[in-house]
Amino acid sequence: MALARYFGRAATAASQVLQGFQTKDFEQLLNGLVIGIAFDETACSSEGRASLDLAVRLVARLYPNICFLPEGDEAKKLARSLSALARSINGQIDIVRPRVGAPSQCLVVGSASPDVACPQMFLGSDGWMAKFSTEQPVGSGNSSNMFGAGAAACIAASNLFRAIFNEQIGGATVDRSVSFSLFDYAPGSDANPPLEANTILDAVFLLGLGAIGNGAVWALARVPGLQGQLGIVDGEEIDQGNLQRYVLALEKDVGRSKVKLARRHLTSQARFSLEEHPYKWQTLAGSHSLQHVVIALDTASDRIAVQAALPRWTINSWTQRGDLGVSHHRFDGELACLACLYLPTGSVPDEDQVIAQALGLEDRKMDIVRPMLHSGAPVNVELMHEIASRLTVPVGPLLPFVGQPLRSLYQGAICGGVVFELTGGNKPVRVEVPMAFQSAMAGIMLAAEVVKRAARRDAPRWTTAKLNLLRKMPSDVITERRAKDRLEGCICQDADYLDAYRARYKPVASH
């Protein structure tokens, strides 16, 4: 069996975008595929290596059989290190020899012309430009800018997924040709200025080192000459379910701090100060002045709370059903603040209701679920047996969660896909679990905005930039100027908050 140990999490993510999803069919189809990755000496350039690195980090998390097709001595040497990377992501993966198994689909980087009969997808880059084609090689640049290279890997991974599961994704087609600038996101744009020689981060805090945060760190680690100060903030450890879409995480990282994982990849940046904060961002807010905040958090409530802490500016990122993207916010300008985008409309179920329903404990929300969530009390064996009985699943796979808080059980067993896998997909997961290429793209866009903001010292004219990787690229990329909450119910329209914000930043020149 070559499927990853965290296959349940991958199945959970796929079930949310594939119509008529059945776990057994999904598993059978994946096991029957061989994904080729072909490249030549030109792909051994700086950008080509970056594209290959991220492509392998994305492909190896889902597909159990990979076939490397290198052309040239340097490419063959690189293939050995890429094979080792794939095995570190999924210890059960099969690295198929070209003569043993013919590829079902083939990703091609550089100018390679692999001798394969399957469909080929060509990816490459040139600085800020991400390139993709199903017709001909697009080449790999040799600049110091890896943003286009990373985005190209995400676009290629999304097209690979669309090609394989085309019949189960309504309205999805494979792109014929993509040329996409991460500098301005405009359809048809060829904006590609040189990357600044020295990017200076002015006391920036990255809140959240989950899947999007991983994508951002992957990109920031490859920005040459990064200077200034960056604080990385997350209080959690890597669990096995995270491996499905955390592009930096390897199987050996399970149980390790997310902050330590990020630091490992950022050690190459020797010219800037990296501050580690292995705890929740709320703890940090009590002891630090959060002027410049970069957000890769999971919930709307956290984003609203960050805005209420009154940072000078925020850059936000997200993945959700239908799109992913980034946004820029000030608090006292004419455009929407961060909280404006996340104000609830209508009734929203509280956390204890969501978790009670997911665990089959609706009738015990008040006496069991709410108190346990509040206190962090561990789940005992008796309660675990009751939950398993109510969900009609065997208790054995749930026993490793005994002794953990109820919220951890929910995150691991429900969001992590354990129950979903045990029921063969018959108990759909209501939380959103994006595909790895979606989270990685959001993270790369987030890092790109950080770098552009550091270079020009101001925000772009738009508020949000969003795209859908399960639809045609890049015509569906949209940048918008978002107005403040029309009902005037946001904190950015409250006189007391505005006075506090202006008093805090009045002595400092605006930028």
C-alpha cells in the first residue's frame, strides 16, 4: 500500500470538491495512477529547482506512485534528492522506475521532452510570472525571484487534479495556457519588475503557521537578502493530519512545534532577526506592539480579534469554498478594515454546537461539550466509547485520542478525517479542508504581498485579490476595492476605536 498514512485527511479534502465522492473509488483511482515528473538541465536553474521542490511537496502528499524522468547528469542528481524528499513526505510512496510503470499524467519542468504516451503538463516561470501549458515547454528562469516558480507548481498541481477528476468537478476544465503575474494579479498582465535587492521587514509578525503559513514560509525562505525582523507565532504542534497540506512538514515532524518547523526553513535567512513565539497570538498581543501583522489564521473570530488589537496595518490570507486570496487593510482609511470582511451575517452556530453535532453529542452539549471545551478537560475512555457508539464506528481508531482535550479529538478525528475514513465517506465533514495546492498558493500570495509591501511601503489600490484554482486561470482572478460595512456595525466605524487607533500611531509617519 503506497497511500500516505494520513490518507484520511486527503480524502476529507477531496470529498469537499468532488461530486459523488466515494472513498473506495477515490482510493482505487489513486492507487492506479503513476504521476511522472520530467525535467532536464534547464530545470536545474534556481527557479526550476524551486518549482520542482514545491511540485514534489504537493504531489507526494496525495498520489502514491511517482516516476521521475530526468534528462542529463545534473538532472539525474537532482532526481535523487527529490526522490528522498518524496519519501520523507510519504514513507510508503512508490518511486516507480520508468521501465516498470508508464506515467498516467506527466508534469514537465524546463525544456524537457519526455518520451511518454500520457498527457503532459508543462510548468515554468520567469520572476513574478508563473507559466503553464498543455502544449509546449515554457522554460524555467534563473532569477532570484521564486514567487512565479512556486505559483506555477500550485497551478500545475491544480490542473493535474482537475484532469484526473474532471468528471467529478462541476465546470472545471484543464487550462490550455497560463501566464500569470504575481506582481499585480491582473489578467493578461506581464508585469515583472526585478525583485528588490534587499527586502527589509519592519517588525512584521506572521500569525499562524498552518497550511497557509507553511506556504508563506516556503516563499519567504527563498527571498534573497531578507532583512529586518520577523516574528513567527503559533502555539501548536504538527499532527499527522497536518501532513496532508503543510508543504514544509515531513513525517518525522509529527509532534514538533510549528514554530520550530518554520525556523528550520528560515535559517537560510542569515541577515534578519527571527523571533519565535510558540504560543497563541493572543498571548503575544498582551506583551508586544503588533503594528504590522500578517495573518494566516483559521477563523473569522480570530481575524476580527486581531483587528480589534489595532495593528497599524494587516495583510490577510484565506482559503474557502470557491476561492483563495489575500487582502490589505488599514483601520482608519476609506476601505474595509479586516473585521469588515468577516462580520457574521445571520445566525452562526457556536463552537460547542458544531463540535457536539460532529461527535454525536447534541443532547449533551450543555453538560459535557461546553464544560469540557471551557476547561480543556481530557476525554476519558468511557466518553470515547459513547462517542464511537453514537457515530457507529469502531472505538479502536479513536482510542489514541483518549487523554486529549475534546477540541483535539474534534480536530483529529473529525477534521483530520479519521471518522470520515472509518465510515467510507458516509459522514461528511462540515469544516473546510482545502487541497494542498490551494493552501500553498494562498501562502505564496501572502508572502508576495509582504515583500511588495516592504519594497513600496504602502498598500495596493485594491483591498482583496482572489482566485479559484479549480477553475480556468487566470481569467477568474479578481482584485476588488471593498467598502466598509454598509450597516456601520464594524469597529472601524466606532469613534472610540478610531480615537485609540489615531492616538497610538499619531507620532509615527504614515506609510
